[in-house]
Amino acid sequence: MLRRFKLPAAVFLAGCSAASMLLGFARELVGARLFGASRELDVFLLCFMPFDLLLPATRDVPVAMQGRLAQQDRPRADRILRQTALGVLAAGLGFSVIYALSCMLALGGMRDFALTPSWMTLIVILALSVLVAVTHIPLSALGMLRHNITVFHGLQQVYLNAGIVLCLVALGTSLGVFSLAIGVLAGTATLLLHEWLRLRRDIVQCAHAPAVPLDNRAWLMLIGFVALQAIGSKSAMLVERTVGLSLAEGTISHLNYALRVWGIPVNLFVIAAIVPYSTRLARLLADSKVDEGYRLFRDIVLRLSLLFLPFVIGLAFFADPLVALLFESGRFTSADTRQVADLLAILVWGSFGALLSTAAVYTLWAFGRSASVALVTWVSVATYFAVAWGMSRAFGATGLAAGNVIYYNLQAVLLLVLLRRQFRPGTP
């Protein structure tokens, strides 16, 4: 069965996910020792949120483009990629400027926080990181189309976390959270350099490809809906960090640490398996082999669930010692451990919802249902915001974690309803 999922690609992505996860933990370990669960870290995580929200879009848009790009002749595909590059760069520049200005205004209006020149510089660095990150979209799409490589897709988080870890170790004690922003820019720029060195000939050929007639509307809709859904997939963070800022100091940081541990099986297994699976599924659907596509979906969900189960059980029963072992050091205290472990014990109830949501999203993209996926995602986010706002008022961070569970499980149910209709047309 593993051959059906393109074992080399799956193994490479699993290795990248494992490396990213280890580096991500190193990033959290060093950050926990340096900053604990402080107000300073809470504010940084709020500033970092726009970059974090856009990151899934820079990963998912190139994947979603492959089905339609593969159907074009080379001049037309090159023209599409060239137009995509210009479009995303313009959008990234506009977003970076808007982000920097709005973030400074928001922080300047906070009563318990002073917007210093250092924090303004930090925001500018993060805004520049956003612009560098969106440049990854056309380059990754070009690499996947010309060479069928997922190297950049897999290395995106590896470079990001490596840059942050190195800057934390080298600069953390002297620059504080400022070193986090420098690490984000360093890791993102390193990925861009790698892409340029690997694809520079293809980039030049694409840039000088002959002009051909092209209807941009379909591509703009595809990219727009996929980006909207990808941003929505991380918009739980938008709820957690905006609502969490009004709660007790350290709430955002505690929830961030809990989500890092909770995300182990998702990062380790799901992304590694789903990307090669989605390529195989798209080919089956192009050949009208819907029943075989359904069996492929069923098999991947079953196998991932079996891999998930021991991790979920382990997180549920050993949260306290695990969190203490990972984070309790320096400014991260035993009280922080109890807070994070309590949140983790709630979050595990959303694990299978996250698995099913991810598998269903990539499958619905293969069916061309990007608009429906985006709609379901944002309906789920809106529900999460309403539930989390009310529950956090009564239960604090616990209410936020419970809202997160509701969000993932609701999203999974709605997406599976859509998917059932795709695999079984005419069903109610």
C-alpha cells in the first residue's frame, strides 16, 4: 500500500516533518527557558500571528495549483506561473505594509504595553518576512511542475525553525524576543535562497517564455479560495491570541506550548502522507476512477488513525510528566507545567477531528471544491470565536481549549458531509 502513496516522497516529507518537529521543540524549549509564559512572549505571539496565518497558504497554494498546471502546455503553464509570481508579490507587499501599520496602531493602543522603537523594528522585520515567505508560492509550484519535487514544501518549516533556534541561542539573552523576529526572517530567506539556487535556470526560462492568451480569473479564484481556506486552517490561532490577550498574563503562551505538543502526530504523520496521497487522488479523479479514489481516501484515513492512536493515548495519560520534561526549566515553572498539561488534556479530544479535516480538505481540493472548503473553514472559525469568547469568560484558558476541540470536530463533520456527496453523487 505504501507504494500507492509514493514511498520516497512520503519518507522525505516524514523526515522533514520530524526534523521540523524536533527543531520546533528546540525552539520552544529555548524560548520557555528564556521567556517562560510572560507578557512579552504573549505580545510577540500576537505580532507573529499574521505570518503564522499566511504560512499554510504558501504551502498549500502550490499543491492545489498542480492539477490544473499539469493540464496546460508548457508556454501556458509558464505564463500562469509568471502571472502568479507577480500577483503574489504585489499581494504580499500590500499585506506587509497594512500589517506593519495596523500592528503598530494596535500595540500603541494597549494600556499595559509601551510601543518602543525596538518593537516597531520587530514589526518591520516580521512584515519583511511575510513578503519573503509569499515568494515561495510560485517557486515551489515551479519546482513541483518541472521536476516533481517536494523538497521546498518539506523544508519550509525546517528552515524557519532552524533560523529561529540559531538566533535564539546566539542572540536570545541579549535581544530577548527581538531575536525571534530575526530568526523568522533568517529562516524564511534561507529557503528562498535554496529555491533560487536549485531553480534559477527554470526561473529564467519561465520569465522569458512567450506570451500566450490567458484567462486569469480562474487562477485568481483558485489561488484566492485555497489561500482563504489555508489561512482559515490556522485561524483558530486568531481566536486564541486575540481572545487570550484579554485573559490572565501567560494564557497565550501556555496555550501555544500545549498546541505544540498536541501537534506532534499531525506534523509527523498527516502532512507527510497527505501530500503524496493528494497527487495520486488527483490522477485517479482525472481518469474518472471515483470509486478507487474513495478506497484510497478510506485507506489513508484508517492507516493514519492507527498511527494516531498511541500518540493520543500517550498525550492523554502522560501530559504532566511530558510537559515537565520538555519545558520546565529557567523561567518556565512547575505552575506553568500544570497549566499547559491541563490544556493538553483537553486538546487531545480534537486530534481525530484535525486528522479528518486535513484529509478531507486535500481530497475536496482534488474535486475542485476549494470555495466550499473555504466556506466550511470560516464557518467553523466563526463558531469557534463565538464559543471561545463565551467559554473563556467563564473558564479562562480552559474555555479556549474546549472551543478549539469543538472547532476541529465541527469542521471535520461538515467537510465529511461534503465529501460524501462527492464520492456518492445524489446522496442526501
